[in-house]
Amino acid sequence: MPRSYGGQGAESRIAARRSALLAAGRELMGTVGTDRTTMTGVCAAAGLTERYFYESFSGKRDLVVAVVDALADEVRDTARRALETTEGSEIDRVRAALTAVVTLLLDDPHKGRIAVVESTASVELRTQRHHTLAGVVDFVSAAAATMWGPRAAPEPQRQLAGLMLVGACSELLLARLDGTRDLAIVDIVDAATALFVSTTRRD
């Protein structure tokens, strides 16, 4: 039977170490950048040895992809919760979901920079970005179909709308993160909401 340390079983300790490594990876990727993030640096930031790194990841690429995947899941879950829990009109729900996502990415600049800079700038993440982007676009398309019902634009148009929404939001977030535009969260949300409504709904 696996031994328990401090009330934690082996699986719980492995999960805790993996979470610590993911958090360290996210912090380094969001500060020094993915290309300058190293396994040694991640281990040092997490307070763990290389032995524990290889317990959860096969190498650096495995880690950085896991960081991006976890962030993409968090973005989708954040949007989904806001859509499901917000009362009011469809546009109120869209605005709530976009506000929740934009706030998530700006409140923690590490997450924002990984989402809009590192995912495209890093050689190791460019291939993964296509997979992540496809998942986000599918989510946008499905959300629009559910929200608008018979008024929803056809699937090909909703897919294009998803791509446009991701691209537009990325540029607005980058302008805010880099300080090239003095944008409030409400400015970004207003623009993104108008784009979503105009491209996914048939009036």
C-alpha cells in the first residue's frame, strides 16, 4: 500500500508537484518568455528537483504545451460559467462572458502574455496554437448556435466569426498589455461584443 506523508497519498503529492511546476512554468513563460524558459528554471521556481519534473513531463515542450492547454481550458470554463449563470438578454450573457475572459487575462498579465504573445511567438507553441485555436473557435460557434437558435448564422460563418473574434481580442489585449493603447476592460468588451453579435447572428 502506498505510504502517506502529511496526510497526502502518493497520487495527491504527484498532482501537487505537477501543479507547482505548471504554475512556475506559467510565471516564467509570462515574464522571460517561452524560449528562455528552461527546465532548470522551472524546477528552481517550483522548489523541486529534476527528478520530480520528469515525474510529470517528458521535457520542456511537454510542460509548455500543458501550460497553454490549461490556460485554454480555464478560458473556456470561465466563459461557459458566465454564460450559464448570467441572467438577462443574450447580449447581456455575451458581455458577461467576454468580461470574465478579458478580466482573467488582464488581472494576471502572465496569462495574458501567454495567450496573446507566447502562443504565436514561440516556435515550440506554434503547432499547438492551431489545435488550441480550433478548440476556441468551435466553442464560439457552438455558443452562438445555442444562444441565437434559428437566428444563428450558418456554421461556416460562425467558424469565421470565431477566428475574427479571437484575432480582434488578441490585438486589443496586446495593445493594453504593451501600453500602446489606453484601453479599459469595458472598451475591449464593447468592441468584442459588437463583433460577436454582428458576425454570428442573422437579424
